[in-house]
Amino acid sequence: MARPGSRFLYLLVFVVGACTMGTEIAGARLLAPYFGDSTIVWANTIAVVLVALSVGYWLGGRLADRRPRLADLCRAVLGGAILIALIPFLARPFLGASVDAFDQISIGGFAGSLIGVLVLLAVPVMVMGSVSPWAIRIAMDGVERSGEVAGRLYAISTAGSLVGTMLSALVTIPLLGTQRTFLVFALAVALVAAAGAGWRWSAVPASVAVAILFPVGTIKASGSGEVLYEAETTHQYARVIELEDGERRLELNEGQAIHSIYRPGEYLVGNYWDENLVLPFTSLERPPERIAILGNAAGTVARAYGRFFPRTRVDAVEIDGKLTELGRRYFDLRNPRMEVFDEDARPWLRQAEGEYDVIVVDAYHQPYIPFYLATREFFELARDRLAPGGVVLINVGHPEGSDDLERALTRTMGEALPEVLRDPVTATNTMLVGSLAPIGADRLAAAAAARPPVMPARLRPLARATAARIEPGLPGGALWTDDRAPVEWLGDPSLLDYASE
């Protein structure tokens, strides 16, 4: 049967369950600015947490038989709360040094995220894992109803885990940030544990409460430029960097790619974004009437369309609405013909009405991409939303010298759109053009030279340079489907190098 005072144990295991899952969610977000938020990083985080919990269950069972006292359990939980509170303060110097070391020996995101999670999360999660078996031993006064008591405690712990998952993902991380999410959960569990251990231990929750007041500061050091803004959004870590010449850049998560650029007084930025203005003319003989941008970020392309093609209607789709706010605040995002949709790209496209002359796909999230935006089924959906003569444009970011990702996307896109061309803009960015209609460099060159002009004079040199660079799509890639699209294994070639050693 259950001993008197078991209700306090119910509260303790509930709060510990919430803290454990809140720490796991916050831990993955802590790694994102350094290693990204791919399924590989999440798999590492979950795997380390499960191993730590398993060790904690074993350890808790042993300690429960040796010290079956509530005060001892609560003191152990206080130690775990201290370790959780230290995580965000140790993370920045450790992860910054880790990234430099991992880059030098090329062991990739897999090993980097694994070691990072091990060092930062394993021990405090192990301590939290010891609580449930220890609490069961304390709550038991006999074996007659042992199953009922154990089941009730594990059910309450699981309910706490559910609350911690939703609370961290939907409330504390978006509103308070990752650092304070760790501290809020550490404070909650420290308060309950201090009540069980004796209020002479109240200095622990008091210290954690004081730590919550510490300024967060810069989450990740900038290699160059001034950090104008950084924060955790509902979806990711985002920051805006301003260089000495006034150029501004939007970085997300690990910062291996730039997602938007703003140059004061300019609309062309000298990179792949500009290609979205001229590549439609590989098929069209007139400016686009309607375009969709899947992955608008801070609106570099949408802003340029507002300047060069003010009559074009732009549907800008960006799952993270905070990026649109940053675009208007820092990137001069203005286009009276633009409508913004804060939605996921594929469900939005499925429900979109009407047809598009151009569908721009710039939602790939380097070094990893959403697999469901790179499959045959997705490109078939995009094909069905095209107007006659319309084109699909994809920005394929890739490591220099690697074309495996481009080949796979070319093959997959070609299953739905038989006309595919490539535009190797930079060493790390290739634009792909797909269409049902005939497309070619000659059409783009003709549009640049047309009289009367079909494009602004400012775009004609860009169009001629692009026409001279366009090539047929690369052969030999794998076909990706909704069932099988191993995007992670092509997004980080250093991972493959490491795995093959």
C-alpha cells in the first residue's frame, strides 16, 4: 500500500517529468545555432536522453534500496536542478570551441551534436531518471498494492513529461528563450525538491531564480559584423548581422547559409536571389503575372519583384512569421502587391487557388532540407499549380565541389517537369529551372534583347550573363519520393566521411 505523504511524491515526479522533457526540447534548440535542427541532431538528442534515463532508472533503483528516504531523494533532485541551471551558461563557450574543433577534423554534425548533447545533458537527465524508481520505493509500505502505486507514479510522471514538452515548445522557448527555459524548469523542480529536503536548502531555488534575471546576451558569436537582432522564434534561432558597409544578412540556426540579404539602396544583391528575376524568361515572353515564393524568409526576392515588376502579384509563404517581421524591420521588405502566408509551404500549395507563372522554392534549410519539399509528389503538386508556360525555380545550396544533392533533385524534378535546366550561379548555389513547356537560354537571351523591352534595363546584363551560363540538368541522381528521401545523407557530406572511417 502507499505510505502517507505519497501525494508529495506525486507532485515531485510530475515536476521532474516536466523538467526532463523540457530540458530535452531546450537541449535540441541549444544545439541548433551550432549544428542545425535536422533529424540527425534530434535523433542524437533523443538517443542520449533515453540512454541517460535508462542509466538513471538503474541508479535510482540501487539508491532507493540503500537510502529509502524522501530527504535523500530530494537532495539528489536539487543536485540535478543545479546541473540543469548550469547548462545554458556552459553551452556557449563549450559549443563554440566544439564547432571549431569539429570543423578542423571534418567529423560533421552527427558527432558534433552527439558529443554536445552528451556533455551538456546526459548527467542531469540521468539524475532526473533516478527519481521514479526511487519514489516508488519510498511510497511503498508493502507489496499488496505495489503495482497500483508504481503504475500511478509512472502515469503521473508521463503526464508531467507531456506538460513539459508542450510548455517548452509552445510557451517558454518562444516567449522566454532557450536559456531561461532551462532555468524556469530548474527553478520549478528545485522549489519542490527544497520543500521535501527541508527549507534550509532554499538557497538552491533562490540562486536559480536570481540566474533567471541574468541578461541572455549574444547566443552565438558573430564571425564578422554587428548582431542587430537574435532570438528564438517558434521554429528556430534567427539573427540579423550588419556588416561594415551596411549590408544586412539573415542567418538561421547554425548559420551555414544566408537566408536573406539587404543592401541599402539596392535591389540586386549579386547572388542567387537575383536569378529569380530573370530565369522565368527561359519560358515566358512577358513578365510574370503571379508568382509564389515558398520560403520567403525576410523577403529579398519579394522586395526585388516589387521594384522591377510592380504589377506582379506575389504570394509569399513563410512558415516562420517572425522572419517576415524581421524583413519589414531590417530588410526594407515592401511590396504593395505581396500577400504573406505564415504557413508550411506544401500544405499551403495544396490548398492554393489559381495558377502561377513562377513557383520559387527557397525553403531548403541548409545544411538540411525538408524532405517533403524535395520529392516527386511535391513536384507533381507544383506542376499542377503552374499556369501554361510556367516554371518552377529551386535554389540548391550545396558544399563546394559536391553535386549529389543537385543530381537527386534534377532527377526527381524531372519526373514531374520533363524540361530541366541548371544555372550554376556560385560555387555553392545552383538554380534549377523546371517546366512542362520548352525552356532554354535562347529564350532568356531573346527576352533581354526584345524590342519593346519585356524586362527593365537594369536586369538585362544579368539576363545575358545568366543565359550564357545555363546548362542542361545533371544526370544520374536518385529518385526521391514521400516514402524515401534521404536528404540528410546528402546535406552533410562530412557525416558520410566520418561514418565510413
